[in-house]
Amino acid sequence: MSENATGVLLLCRAAPAAVRPAAQVLGEQLLLAPAGEGWSVLVPEGKPWLHGEEPVDRVAGGWVTALAVSSPWPVLALWWDCDRSGLTQASGFRRPVGYMWRADGTPVGEDGAMRTFGARLRLDPVLDLQALTELTVPDQLADSRSRLTGLTAVLTGAGLTLPTGLTPGDPADRLREVARIHPAAGRVEPTGLREALRSGLAAFEDGSLGPWLRGPRARALGAAQLAAGLPLALWGFSRRSAGWTTAAALLMAHGVLGLAYDRMRAGA
């Protein structure tokens, strides 16, 4: 794998203030910037795919899963290396959906994946779906980089506007440098699960998600998170996948903290 040909962009359908607490638990140095109305982009400062056994797509998949299980908004990873490019989208506890293209632009994704992707992001079921479908059709003039460019063009209709110079397919070093000079960008420092999740819970308590943080719904959700996190942790550990293990740890920690938070607030 070529270092210069590899990169990841994480797109979150939420404002930076909502994304920051969730991003802190990934344990990575990240740069966070607004990316249009109701969107944010996370740019990794490190390159974990170069220091372990996991390829870039698996690293990206672990990240989006970890972000999605702790957040009420969908998360999308755009990733690429010298041989292929692709997307991985996660939303809540749903099974992540992904699609991939070879370096020459040949589509190799699952049938129906783009339809699921568009539905989860609430894209236009006619115009946007048609544009997404075109990305799954063989095209001799397209390569993997242009496929990602076409995908982000579709998302502009949903409000996504990537910062100038932040282009999918560029080397990770260039993405990092572009993000660093963005006037509205900020660094996300990794922190402990407890601190990050507590700040996220506090931010949502007074909003529409309040019923899910206190009372019967909160207790049911916490129990479900614990039940889902344990087998995911075992699977990630058996695959030696740091990304999926992190997602499982986050899921279980969120369940434990949610139950504790509900109990604490009930006794307040």
C-alpha cells in the first residue's frame, strides 16, 4: 500500500459542536471543521493503517461505527488507497452499509447498497438516487477518485460543502495541511470515554433526546447497548480489529454510563 495514495475523510451530518464530544472517544488526533449547513468533516492527523494489520477501509469502518453508536446522526467515511476507494456509512445500531470501486473506477459494491445509503441520509428518492445509481454503472472514463468526487457532488444537494481544497482522493498529508489552515477548524484531542460521553449526554439532555437519557427509555436503551456491545467486542478482539473493538467499548461504555446517568438524575 502506498502511503501517499491513502486517506480518509469522516463526514458527520451534524454541527461541529455536536460532533466534538463523540469524536473524542476515537482515541485519535483529529481536525474538525464545518462542511456546509448541518454537516461537519473530521480529518485524521495520524495514519493508523500504516502501523497495524488493518487496511484503511477497516480502520474507517471502525471509526464510523464508533461515532454512529454514540450519536443520533449518520456518519459517512470516504476512504481510498492505491488500489481502490469506497464509502462506509453507519447510523445508530443499524448494520453499516458500504460500497467500493477499484482504482480504474470499476464498481464492486453490493446491489442495493446505494439505495440504502440514500435512504439513511434522507436524500431525494428520485433525483439523488438516480445520480447514486450512475456511480454503480461501469464507466470507462471514470476512476476511483472521480467516483468519490461524484458522490460528494450528490451530497451537496443535502447541504454538504467541503472546505476549499479538501478533496477526496488526495494524500492524507495534504488533507491534514488543508484542514489545519481552515479558519473554522479546530483540533479534537482524544479523551477518556467517561468524560466524553458525559459531556455528550449533558449536551443532549435538554433537547429532543432527553427522554432517551432519563426514565424507562433510557434504561431500555442502556441495556440494549450493553447486550449489543459484548458480542461486538468479542468479534473485534478475535479479528484483532482496533476500530471495531473501540466501537464495542464505546457502545458498552455508553450503556453503562447511560444507566448510571439515569439513576443519578432520578436521585437528584
